[in-house]
Amino acid sequence: MNDKPTLAILGGTGKEGPGLALRWANAGYKVLIGSREAAKAEATAAELNTQLGIDTVEGLENAEAASRADISVLTVVQSAHAAALESVKDALQGKILVDATARVEFTDPRPPEPPSAARLAQNILGSGVRVVAAFQNVPANTLKKNLDQPVKTDVLVCADDVDAAEQVVALAEAGGMTAYFAGGLDNAVVVEGITALLIAMNKHYRGHGTVQITGVQKP
């Protein structure tokens, strides 16, 4: 019996979503790929199943995926953020939503203004949804490589609900990432800003720098 939570990747046909889906499906989680268009979600799910040699990843329209999942992860581009949240608001009530949005443009990387994307999500969804911010700094391309090896990046997890944050920390670690609770939802605007720093540094040095935390002992 699989006692792992069912996961939905909302906007899961883009850059970040399929990589997270691959890692969690490879770790034995039931994964639902969500999209505004069910056909796109089904096509992405079929590709992931073929890559992993399984048949358990499903593609659905976003609201259906959210309604069937225990934890949903939002991986849409920033321009689609508010509309995507409104479309799944009812389906998410009583559940956890992980917001991976970093409101930073690659061509002109600057830290976004507060409030954080996750705080905006909490305001839209209401108190019936536990919003957690995570995965904003994880490079999409690294998620898809060497699935059985750890990802060389750390995840900063922000939430007002510490229990929800710890569930997401556990999810990140199941996907091969090291994760740390980093305070409340308003702190997530700083995590978004780190994305701007990483983009600028990597463009200047032609590198692939990521976030890694030192000096903290995890229990």
C-alpha cells in the first residue's frame, strides 16, 4: 500500500513542473500533471511515463488534478499566476498548495516588490488553503538529470503553517534535494529575489550557481 500523498503539478507542462514530476514519480509518488488543456497534460504525462518505464503519471485539467491531489505544486509563469489560482481555488480548499513562483524576468533580473507571490496566493485562496513557498531557485534542467542522484541545490521553504512547511521539506528531500524551513510566507519575497541574484551571477560568469546552505545542522 502506498501511503505517500498524491501530488498534482499545476501548470506541469512547462519547464519546472516536469522535472519535479519526474523526481517524485521516480520516488514512488502518485503524480498528476495539470494544465489548462487536458490534452497537453496527457501528452506530458505520457512522456514522463515512457521515460520512467511506468504508467502511473496522469494528465488532467488543472482543477481536476487539484481536486484529486493531497498536495498541489503551482509551477506556472508569473503572468499566469493569479488566473491559475482563481481556477483551482475551490479544488484546493482544505489542502496544501506549494507556490514555486519567482517573479523575476530572465532578461532583466531584479528582485520583485513585496508581498511575495506565495502571500498573494494565500490572499486569493483564503484561509482554507495552507500555502507554502518552495522551489523558486531550483534550476529546471538539473531536476531532469541523474534521477537517482541528489540535486546539488538546497530548497528554502517558507510558510505560516510550520506543519505544512515540514511536509514540503519532506517532499523536497524525497526528490533528492536538501530543504530548510526559512520562516513565514512574507520571507518568500527574499527567496524570489535570490533568483534574480542567481540569474545575474550565472549570466556574468557563464555558470550554473545554485543555493547551498552551510552551518545549519538538520535534526
